[in-house]
Amino acid sequence: MSDSVAPSLSVPSRRGRRGAEVALALALLALLLAAPFYVGTEFALRIATLCCLFGTMSLGWNLLGGYANQISLGHAVFFAVGAYTTGLLEIDLHVTPWLGIPAGMGLAVLVGIGIGIPTFRLAGHYFALGTLALLQIGDILFTYYRQFTGGTLGLTLPILGYRPEMFSFKYPIWYFYVAAGMMVGALLASRLVLRSGLGYRLRAIKENPLAAQLAGIDLLRTKLTALAISAAVVAAGGGFYLQFIQFIDPDSAFSFQTSINMALFAIIGGVNSWWGPALGAMLLVPLSEYTSLQLTGRLAPLGPLAYGLLLILVILLRPRGLAEWLLRLWERLWRSPA
Amino acid sequence: MALYQALLNGLLIGGVYALISIGLTLVFGVMDIVNFAQGEFLMIGMFLAFFAHQLFGLDPLVASVGAGLLVFALGVLVERVIIDPIIEAPPLAQIFATVGLSIVLSNAAAAAFGNEYHGVTTPYGAVSVPLPGAHLSLSYLLAFACAAVAASLLYLFLNWTDLGRAMRATAQNRNAAVLLGINPRAMYMLAFGLGVGLAGFAGAVILPYTVAYPAIGSQFVLIMYTVVVLGGLGSVRGAAVAGLVIGVVQSVSTVFLATELQNLVVFVIFVAALILVPGGVLQNVRLRRA
């Protein structure tokens, strides 16, 4: 509120804010990339890897869900396409995941366009409902065509030992650095899209689709472009997930929880920010991994319960997300002496 | 013969789908909110009936009225605390507020009651009524009858009482209703309470032929949306008819298709209905809402 008191002040402060944003995002990224130097256990390194993985997927979801407010509850479909493409290519055709992951991304783009053309006729809640149904349809089909997908037994990757050319590494730290590289790529994509013409068009659609159309924006084309990029990013996450976890089945691939998590991290981090979703994942993934380790049996539901409460609280109290809130804190910190 | 039997079962189950979906469509019609937690209120109704049976020996059908009223009260409270602040918010906040609510409710139930199946044994649970060429399960029949009574009462309420008319007026045109002296926020509270209360009631009446567990809400989620979309968003009569149709489609498709594919037909109908409704879904809402 305070930065909009006088227009003459708000212009330089906005430029300053952009710098502050980059500085803050880089600081957090450095904190994450340095994780191997300060985390002691393999479990902690695994969490850091998952942070990067879910951060990537959440950034991907946000390109469409956050920037354009097209809420997809079915983005796990792209995760599944990425994971299954990589896995089936490796198991059936012995194709290296280094090619399998890009193949999965490409296929996810095609699937995304196939899904987007009919479903983008729907607005608001209806788009969310339609994408949710697609998730269920995918789950049913992948379970049914078991000769192709392994059905409920899922896919288990062969143990290859040390074969980096087949995405099989000696030390867990290598998986971490690959995931971190993936997230840096997603962050760059997120910032590029936000600052590009596409980003402006998406925000116009978010503010007022009718006005955007009147201003000459091709709604379908803009949304499809964002969906294609978004699908590719999420599919990369799916491909990596399979290599890291080594197992996938229809229920874990087409999980509503995966879809919700992508959106959840973005909302908690801040959907209008290019780095907010990564921040959300960095905060929530460790929380959820540690609580699921500590709380077992009857107490196990308390972890997801806290998740749901946090989601409601952020929506009611901090609807712009924590990235925005951190930026405010940062600005106050730098300005307070003056 | 199997087809005839499936048709009858489908109709009976469809009656309950209709009732749950009427609750959802009412909330949508009046408030423009899709309640993603509707299935969880059904689950709460089931658990209330289960505990009424365990603690007081009440039959679920007797307890259903009390369960419906308690869930109604919970719904009013939830509307005040969570829904009212986001009623004008963008879809992102609206969708994830109720998604968050569904996560909270199902996990709270899991923490409190455990993930085991909770069922009750009733004197009529295993009774079947012979018909020429088929037989009806008495518990299906009773659940259907309860759902039909509740739906009829709601219909009378909406059409013949001032409060019901005020609620329909709010659904048709919020601003005009305000000008006529109707307090829309009171209507939202009442509509949300009624909408989830119906689900709670439905949960209690189906307990004799199914089991309660914390995640059962998710079983009904897409079926409810399918019914609501097919019937025309916001249309109570449409939801009643579409509920029966979906019950029959689901039941009959098990005769022809593998068990794994049971719900596929329903979901495909759902996506097709969403996309193919002439003139787009949104316009249809405006026309049909009365």
C-alpha cells in the first residue's frame, strides 16, 4: 500500500523492486544450490532434490494457472506423460532418458494442445472441473491398457549401476544437481515468459478476457502457447521423477495430490511472481517430508491437514503469497534507516 | 435380465446422486461457487449416522434428519469463516479455498476416526424385495425414498415459501434481489448450509448399504459434477433428472464394460457435456438458472 502514495516515487521504487526481486531470488537459489555443503544426511539431500523437482513443476503450473488464472486441476496428466514416456522408451526400446525426457516433453506439448483446444472454451470453475475429469480418465485408461503400461503394477526401472549416459548416477548428489539445473531452467522460463509479450497477454486475459480479446489478443492461441510451455516443464519433472524414484504406477502418476501440490506451492509462494512457486516448494516440501517421517499411523493425516489449513489461511490472509510478503520485508529492511 | 436389474439399481442409486447434486447446484446457482468439499460433507453425514448407531442404537435412516441438521449448522459456520471472505475473489481463491477445506475435512476425519471402513448392520440391510424378473435391495429402495422426500421438500421450499423465493431471486439476479430488500449474505449462508446439509443427509441414508471412511467423498466428486453439469448448472430440476440418468448409465455400463472402466463412461459424458453444451456453459447458466 505504501509504495503507491505518490506516482513520482512509485516509478523508481518499482525499478528498485525488480532488482530486489532478482537479488532475493538469487539469494534463495544460492541457499538451495549450496545445500550439499550444509546438509549432512542423504535424507536431507533427497529433500533438497525433491524441492527442486516440485519447484520446477510448480513453476510450470504457474505459467498457465498463475499468470493467466486458468486453473488446471489436471496438470498431473503432463507429469504422467513425462514419466511414462521416459520409462517406456527406456524399458522397451533402451532409449537413454537423456533423450526420453525431451521426448516426454514433446509428447506432453502435443497432449496439452489436444486437451487445450476443447477445454479452453470453458472459463473459470468449468475449466478446473474439465481438467480434473481428464485426470481421472487418464488414470482409468492407463490402468486398463496394462499390456502397454503395466497396469496397476506400474513401471519399475532396471537397476543399471553407474551409467551416467543412461541417467543412472553413482552418488545422490548428481541427481540433486540435475534437478537443480532443471529448476534454474524453469525459473529462467518463468521470468522470460512473465516479462515477454506472452506474459503481458496472459495477464491481460487474467484481468479481463473480454477486454483482452477486444484489444486484439487471440485468447486461444495465447492460452495454448502458455499451456504448451507449462506442459513441457511439468513433463520434464515427471521424467526426472521416474529416474529418481525408479517406479511409477497410474495412481501415483495421475494423482490429484500431485496436481494440487503444484498449485499449492504456487499459491503459497505467490502466483504473480516468477519465483514464488519455487519459494513455495522450498518451504513446503521439507515440511511435508519431515512431518510424514515424524507422524506415522494414526497421526499421519495431521501433515496433510496442516497443509490444507495453511492453504486456506494463505488464501484468506495473504492472497498475494509469501514472495510478495518477503519483498515487502526486504524493502522495509533496506529503507528503514532513511 | 442383467440389464433390467442394472437399470433398476441404477435408478435407485441415481436418486441419491440426484439429492447430493441438488445441494451442489443450489450452492452454485445462488453463490456462483463450486464447492469442491461437497463430498466431504457427505462423509461427515455418514460418520454422524454411524456414531448415532454405535452410541445410541439409532437407525441411520432415523438419524439422517439429525445428521442433515448438524451438517447444515457446520455448513453455515464454514460459510461465515471461509466462503464469505472469498465470495468476490477470483476463481483461483474460490477453487482452492474449498479444495483446502476438503483436504482439511477428510484428513481431520482420518486423524479422528482412522482410515478403517465403518459400517452398520441394519435389520433391512440384507433384505431384498422380489419383483417380476428382478429383485430390489430394500436398503437401496429406502435410501431412494428418503432422497425423494428430501428433494420434494426442498422443491416445495424453493417454490412455495417466501424464503425459498428470496433465495431463487438472489440466484436469478443478485442486484435486483438487494433492491427488493433481500439480504444476499443471509441467502448465501442459508444456501450453503442447505446445500451441504442435503449431502450430509444423503450420507446418512446410504450408510445401510455402504461403508463410511474418510476418503469416501472423493468417490462421489466427479459423479456430482457430472450430474450438475448435465442438468444445467444451477438447475434443481435438471440435477434431479440428471442424477437418475447418471445412476442408470453407471450401473448399466458395468454390464457391458470391464469393472475398471465403470466410471470411464461417466467421465467421458462429463467432459463432453462441459464442452458441447450449446452456446457455451456460461450462457446456459444465465438461461436456465430459474
